[in-house]
Amino acid sequence: MRIGKRLSIETYRKAAELQRIGNRAVQAAQEENRRLGIPNAYSRNGKCYYELPNGEITDKNPFEE
């Protein structure tokens, strides 16, 4: 895509729809992990963090234990 070229409103609508679908899928996976007692893994600024089943956030990998 060339710089300065405008995208159609339909392209923006489709991108927003895909983002909503992706966000819902992530939320469903996180909820399922919590229900099953599996830690959720996140990355922020290149660093990994884990949400443990008790809600605690840590940077120690619980999957290595």
C-alpha cells in the first residue's frame, strides 16, 4: 500500500469486525483457562507475565515447574 492512499470505509468496518471477533475469542480462552485452573500468559513491552488461577500476576513461568 502506498503512503497517503486512503482506505475505504468498508475496509475500516471489516478491520473493526475482525478485531471484535479476535477480542471475543481471546476473552473466551482466558475465561476457559480460569475455569480450568490454567494460568493465562501475557506479553507487555517484550516481557512475559502470567495470571495465576488465584488472580496473582507474576513474571515467573508457572509452566516450567
